[in-house]
Amino acid sequence: MLSSVYEKIVEIVKRHLYEIAPEMEVTLESRLIDLGINSIGFIKIIVEVENEYDFEFNDLDLDFKKYVTIKDFCDYILKKYIQLI
């Protein structure tokens, strides 16, 4: 389950980055800021994640600067997802 959540989040991020940088490599250690993700792009990613995992981010957790790497973002999502099951 853990790896599938990570893989799905990386896939979602890649899909959103494809429009601006299709050649960009995305890994769990990729830094969001280095990928060129801004607040608007991050909100688009959040909407897709919320739809995929059927939960809502807390308002305080919507700041993309809170998550340095993709793994940090995945860890938050996994924590929320586990609380639901």
C-alpha cells in the first residue's frame, strides 16, 4: 500500500508537470520548488489528490512551502489516508 500511494502521487505530479517540463524527472526526493511547482500548480495537484483519496487537506496544510520534497507531500497524504481506513 505504501509504495502504491507514493507511485500514484509521483504519477499525479508528473502529469501536472508534463505541460511545463515534459522531460523533468520526478522522484520521491525531488524538491517541489526545483520542479517549478508554484502555488497554483500545487492547488491543482491537491485537487486531484483529494479526488483520488477522498479526503480534504486542512487549510493550514495547503501551503506548498510546507512540503520540501515529493516524499514529504506523500507522507502527509499517507497519514491522512490511513486515518480514513
